[in-house]
Amino acid sequence: MEFEVLGPLQARDHETAVRLSPKLAGLLAALLCRPNVTVAEERLIDAVWGEEPPRSAVKSLQIYVHHLRQELGDPGRVERGAMSYRLIVRPGELDAGRFEQAVGDGRNALAEGDPERGVDLLRDALALWRGPAFSGHETMPLVREEAARLDQLRQTVMEERFEAELALGRHSGIIAELAALVAEYPFRERLRAQLMIAFYRLGRPTEALETYRQGREVLIGELGLEPGRELVRLEQAILTNDPSLDAPATVPRRRTEPGAGAAAEPPGFPVPAQLPPDIADFTGRGDLMAVLAERLAGAGAPGRPVAVTAIAGMGGVGKTALALHAAHAHAGAFPDGRLYVNLRGAEADPVDPAQALYGFLLALGVEGSAVPDSVDQRSALFRSRLADRRVLVVLDNAASEAQVRPLIPAGAGCAVLITARTPLTGLEGARLIDLDVFDPPQAVELLGRVAGADRVAAEPETAEEIVRLCGHAPLAVRIAGARLAGRPQWTLERLSRLLGDERRRLDVLAAGDLAVRASFALSYAGLAPATRRAFRLMGALEVTDVASWAAAALLDVSLDEAEHHIEALVDARLLDIAGTDTTGELRYRMHDLVRLFARERGEDEDTPEERRAALGRVLGAWLWLAEQATEYIPGPCYATMHGPAPRWPLPTAHAAALLIDPMAWFDAEAGHMATAVGHACALGLDDLAWDLAGCLEKYFDVRGRFDDWRFTHETAIAACRAAGNVLGEAVLRRGMADLITWTTPQAPGNAMAGMFDQGELVLDLFQSVGERRGMADALVMRTWGLISRGALRAAVESAEAALDLAESEDYLGGRARAYQVMAVAAYSDGKAAVAVTHLTRCLELARLLGNSRYEATAMQFLGAAQCEAGRVDRGRENLLGSLAMTRAIKDRYGEVFSLLYLARLHIRLGEPEALATAREAAGLSRRHGMNHHLADALGLVGEVLLDQGRVTEAVAELEESVRVWRTRGWPSFMVPVLRTLARAHQAAGDHEAARAALAEADALTTHPAEAGAD
């Protein structure tokens, strides 16, 4: 028997995985924390049930121990003591024990002066890890402490290994791994120091110093601490080229390893590991595994294109199992990462390639706000990101050649595995594999691995009959084996008789995809009626995976009852454990074909009203949690508005645990909620749709997930318009206007004019439903548009009207926003002192609101106005304070704003930091699609370059600034840039271009409304 806890918990008996329900797995995890040591009953009860054990917990524990002994196949494995239990673990059976033994041996070798052997032993020890210790169970009492101890030891051993590798002069071979680990553990200063040394030894001191700067920002921003002495001394040593940092004079020859010779990983690039778990009982396919081994081993050979292999076959034939098994077997050949996506080609609505690329780019370290809009741009960025890397891409369940082409990298070091139901014969350069069902011996072997080899050997002829009735399809055979594994008292003959009774289904069983349906039906028939209902309703969800609380809402039952049904479905292999989310909740998913079967059963057995009510409850649960979580996300201080959609509250204790970190909860659920918004719209549940979309707004803004923001709002707005839901439309248009105006516009044009038009529309909508706070927000939106046109008198009147409405409603956020926009109007009119007065009041109100993000915004605007009014020291202080705040909460938009006005201050005072600050603002703006800030920053860069006499460079920057400003529609910003451009053309001797720029500036000054007309 082998027990694995260095990652997801697993138990194996002669390489056959032991299948455990969640409760049994939790019990085993608790016992494995103290192998060969008695554990008190009360501690096991606490570990398995937490703070709310059932009344019969002691008896239930005895039953679970009995089942665990059965599953482990050894009644003596778990010994009973006096009110305690002990798990017997023999030497070498527990991977944690092997890890600690190898670590001790490695440390001894290092101490004895054999560094190469020591490094090998430490590397072998670390290779035993597959993820965080006890993954999926690490939050359980009793397990938590042991998991933390093992994880800490792992991190320490990693650092010891890198220290030894550096001493051997192997800095180039570890830099990619170090960069990924520093990104994963940003507070571990020893890792960061090792990465700095590796960069320095590779002749990249600038990146070494940037690594230090990033670490210092993280430590100050997150912990309020300066770096430790080791990092500070190392920075100084790099700055002075201290020879003690040089690599050792004698460097031992490095062994050839998978991936050796690949380009060093650029700093900051993560190493994605997205592959779903390998198939523990994978059977057969030896000839095809050899073909795939040759394809994957050939990746990266000089002159060879990217290796693309497409596996085709009917549903349930084992395409995904083969691809994943090959991917795991050769993962070591792709040290830069493994990407995976289920393209849902079997469903009516396959995944859009743009959305798949969005997920890949996020996994490769591209921030959401930096992902381009079009599929072609995303594909180009994806190929660039992988150009010099060795990455394996698995595209599962593809629909067509057109769907997968944008997802194929161009780098020779990469490989692609594709699965699809139909042969992708039009895919250029791909090796096509047509996968058929098993031959009879392979099918029997698989049945034995799942159900137990001894049971199959005892009834060989019946086993052959079972796999024949399953059509030798791997998925059907696997399900039949799972039925036997879950019923140890059954004979194979009994299962064979059950299959034989379904003669019509067995006729279908031999016809490909229908074989899987027949097997599903057999498992489904063995469930209790209430569990069958749970299965049908979970299949009605559109999302890929759910937590147990979502199942409770679907069924309108307690969490305990929902988990009972979930465990039964997991035991029946109709539901899989997908892992643990960012809140520590277990996630469950259905295979695509299982979900189709569940929906078929739902259509036959449940009424449309029952399905709609169930989906309404789970949407209501998401909404109930989201409206609480969003209150703790910093963002625009709009008036909070909710609709009348029914909620489904969770138990207080469970909800509190889920929302202890609101951003983590949104990280786990936001993608599913975005899908749920579309589902709600399709069901005609417009109140649920708009309210849920509105709750997601601030999260999407902070995370820069603009694609998701646009999808949810556009979809829900359309539903609201169709239903005549004016309030919902108004709320979402209010947020949508910010998205379109201040981030990358969907098409070239006058973005600020769009803000004016949207403000007018939103004002009418809120006015028609009598929502005065919303009217105040709309007037502020409208004012921004007026300021951009240069209509300052009208802007002041609009802002004052917004302030009057906000004060009459005692609406603090509305008052703050009104004072802010009044200040912008005054500033644009050259009245900096008036702007300072308004912004001082705005900042006071922002602090009363307790909204850190808006407080930083108020500080930015106030600092800019103070500098313009001559109060430079106070203005600089506010700008630097706002910069620190925006960086602490990772508000890129606010960060760039602060940088822009600091650059202006540097220019005004003739300070040398001007160019670097302006260029940093331009780079961040370009990376995150902030065109307003980009145009502004480019203008400042051009101004500084011109003052330095670098005329040609200045012209290029200023011309791009003007091009971007034409899409924004803001003459008061564009005119000064045009005049600076005219000076630059004049300096370059291009007098005609200079006259043209001046003429355009004069025309805009006279007719500002024409801005952006080009």
C-alpha cells in the first residue's frame, strides 16, 4: 500500500488507486497526520465534522472506520484503541516519510562535502511533491498543522537546494524555477536573494536590481516592512559589482536532464500546471503511447515545427484519458508549463477561442487588463509569450479546426495534444490518431483495475461478458467497474444480469456514444430517489464546477444533506472532485457527457417549473453572497442599488467562513457567476441577472477582467430592455459607461462624447423610476462629458445639480463625486485654488466612506491641484501618498494617474526624474489598455524629449499622443500636445507640419466639440 499526502491525498494498492468518498478521505488524512500513533476519537470527529458534529458522531466514526478498512483492503490497517484509532503505515509506504528521509540524506551529503549528490537527493525529495500537502484537506483541524509543517519544510529544502546549485555554478539552469517560485512566495527573502544572484551571474544586473525593487514594494505595501539586511547588502553588492557574487571558478559539468538547453525563463513568468489529474488506473494503449512519446520527445528539435497531435474518436472511447496520461508521462520535457482547456466541443455552445486564449494568457502572467480585444491579437500575444519556451498545450474536446488554430503556439519547443470527436483532417501539419474501443483483454484488465483484480479473476467468463455488454468502451467499462467497487458484496454475475435486463439499452451500447448513456443509466438507477433528483438538478447548471453550498441551494436542503447526496454521486462516479478553491471549499464537477445525461433525465422527470425554481435558488445564493462580498471591495463610490430578486441565504457560520476574504471568494466564483448571468438571462430572470452583474462590477474593475465585465453587463442590459426593467438597465449602464470610457474603447471614436451621451441616457432612466441617487451619479457622468467638450459653465451647473441631489438624499458618495467633478471643471478653467477647496472636501467625504480606492483618487486630484496652485510640497506629498495607496491595492489606473501628475511636477521643477516617470506611466497605460492615460503620458514624454533636444524621438511620441487623443475627444488635453508637436516639427525643420499642427490646435480652441472627429 502507498499513501501520498504531498499534494492531493491518494492511496494506492499495487498501483491501483483506492477510491474514497470525501468523508473517508478526510478520515484517512487525519490518521495519516499521525502515522502509527493513536489519535483520540474526539480529534478525529473534530477533523471530519468540524464544529458541528452529528449527535451520533462516535457511532458514525466507527462506521466510517469500518468502510475505510474495507476500501484499504486490510482490516488490520486501522487499529482500535481506548477511545482512539491508529493507522498502521509501514516503512516506505508514506511519501511524506520518504521525503523527510531523502532530505536528511541530502543534508548529510552536503555536510560531508559531496554537493552534487546532496543536490540530487534534495531534488529527488522535492520531486515527490504534487501540490500543497494534504491538498483538499489542509484546512481540516488536525490536518492543518501537519500540512503547514510539511509545506514549510518543503520551502526550506527548496532554498537549501538552490543554495547548493548556486555554489556549483548552476545559476542558468535554475533561474526559471526560481523566478516562478519568487512569484509564488513573494515574501521569502532568501529565494529572492538567490534569484538576484542568478540574474547577476548571467550578466543581467538590471533584472537583479528590479527583482529587489519589486520585493521591497511588496514588503512595504503588504507588510509595512523594509527588506532584511541580507537583501539590502546584496543590492549594494550588485551596485558595486562585488566580486564575491561571481560564480565559482570551477563549475562541475551538469548532467543532461529533460529540458536542458532550453532558454532561461524570463523573470516573472509563471510556470502553469493546469493538467487535470492523471488517470490512476489507465489501461492499455501501449502502441499509441509509443507514438505520443515520439511526438512529444521530438518537440524542440532544430528545424521542426511545433508538434501537433489530434486524437479523434467517439464519446467515451478514452481520448481525454490517453491525452492526459501521455501529458503527465512527459511533463518533465516541458519545464516551462502545461496548459489545459476543455473546449466543450460536444456541447451546443463550444468555447470561443478568444475566451480560451484569455485563460491561457492569464495563466502565463498577463494581467486581465493587458489582454487584447480580438482573437488575432490574443493569438499573436500567446505565440509571442511561448516563442522561446517549452510548453505542452492540451486542447480537450475540440469542436473544429477553426476553434483550435488560434490556440496553437509557433515555438518549436512546444507541443499540442488535441482531442475531438471528429477527425480534424483540415488541421495543417497535425498527426491524426483515430482512437477505437478496447480489445476484449484490455477491457477486462481495466475492469479488474477498477473493481479489483481478484474479483475479476474469480469470474473470468462473466467479466468478459460484462465488457462485451459495455461495447468495450473504456468509459462504460469504468462505470461498470465503479458499480462493483462500490458494492463489494455483489458478484460479477449479479452485475451481468443487471446489464442483461436492459436489452434495448444494450443494443444502443454497441453503437458508440449511446454506450456511455447506457452505463450512466445503470449507475443512475442505483441511486436513492432524492440523490437522483440532486443529480438531475446539478446537471442543469451551466458552470463547470460547484461547491456543496450551491448543491444545497439547488435542492433547497441543508448543507449536510447536500453533502450526503454529493458523496453518493461521487461514489457512483457520476460526480468528480475537482479540487479545492481559493476559499478552501471542495469543488465538484460533472463530465460533459454525464451532464448531458443528467439533463436528459431532468427533462423526462422534472417539470420546467421545478428546474427554473432550482436554478433561481442557486442564482439567489450567489447573489446573496455577492452583495455582501462586494461591500468590502474598493471601487467607485456609486450608490449601491439592488433589485427584488429572491435570495437564498446560507447558514451564518458557513457564509462567514466563505467571505473571510471577499476577494478570494470572488476569485473562486466570479467566472461561474459571469456564466450564471447569461443563464439567468436565458431563463428570463432579469432581476437576478442585473443584480448579480452589478455585484461583480467592482471586482472585475480591480482585477482588470474587462472581458467578463463587458459580457455580463451587455447580456444583462439586453435582458432588462427586453423585460422593460428600467432600474436594472440604468444601474448597469452606469457601470458600463466607466468601462467603455476609461479603458480601451471597443472602436475608435470620441470616447468622452460617449460619456456625455450615456450620462443623459442614464439620467433619463433613473429619473423615470424616481431614483434620485442614481440621478446624481448620472449628472456627474454627464459633467465629465461637458468638461471634455470645454463647456465649462454648463459643466459647473451640471455638477452643482448633482451636489444638490446628493445632499437632499444624504448620499455621501454622490457628494464626494460631485465635489470631484466640480474641481475638475474649476481646474480646467484655470482656477486651481477653487479646485483645491472642492477636492479637500471630496477627500474628507472619501475618508468618511471608508473607501480606500476612492480616497486614493481624491488624494491624486488634490495633489495635482495643489501643485498647480503653487502648494508644491503639499501636492507632492498627496501624490506620493496616493501612489503608495494605489500600488498597495493594485489599482493600476490610479497608479498611472499619480505617476502622470508626478511627471508634470518633475517637468515643472526641472527634476531629472521627469522622463523616467512619464515613460513608466506610458508603459503601464499601454499594457493595461488605458488610452486616456496613454495619450497624456506620451505627450509628457514628447515634451521632455523636446526640451532635451532629442527632436526626432519627441516628434514620434507626440504624434502618437495626438493619434490617441483623437479617439478620446478631450480638446483641453489635445490642444497643448498639438502646440508642443508644432514646436517639435519647427525644430526638425518641417515648417509645413508645424503650421498644420498649430492650425488644428487653433481650430479645436475655437470649436472644441470637433475633437475626435477624425
